[in-house]
Amino acid sequence: MQGLRGLAWLLVFQSIGEAVSRGLSLPLPGPVLGLILLLIALRFPLVRESVGECANFLLSHLSLLFVPVGVGVMTHLSLLSQYGGRMLVVIAVSTWIGLAVTALVLYWPDRRQTVDDGALKVTES
């Protein structure tokens, strides 16, 4: 029952995000806006517990969510053979960019703390 409440929360926030996005003509997609609202709402235990239960269920059956993608690829093999090389290059480059940005973001606070610690040591002596 808790998992169904979680799914209901997910659908409610997606619907609210879609309504706000379309109603205000925002350039942000409705589901993204709904996820931002959900992130805010996860501070409340009522939402957090039920969405967590639903998320565990969806993650345990994640492989089923890839079936439509696999069928789509199989039905468009001609496009894959025509643009496959370009797609592979774009996927590889974007993955490397994502890894580099993640490494920089994770490295930045550590470097800042080291600099702050060094500055504190200098001012203390």
C-alpha cells in the first residue's frame, strides 16, 4: 500500500510540474519541474517514506524498463547502422565530459578546504 502512495506522489508532482510549466510557458520541461518540487517535498516523512518504498520496487524491476528501449532499437536498426558511428562518438565524448565535470566538482571542495586549512594555520602562528 505504501508503494502505491509513493507512485501517487510521483504522479502528482509530475502533473503539478507539467501544469506549472505549461501554464506559465516556462522553457523547463514539466517532469523536471516536478522533480524539483519532489526534491523539496522529500523533507517530509509522509512523502519520503512512501516514495522510498516505490523507488525500491521500481529499482528491483529496473530491467523491465529497458524492454521498450530495446524494442525501439530493434525497429530502427537502419538508423543505427546509418548514424551509429556518430552516436558512439557523441556518447563517448559526453561521457568523458560528464566524468571530467564530476571530478572537478568533487575535487573543488577538497581543494578549498585545504586552502582554508592552510590559511587558518598561517593566521594562527
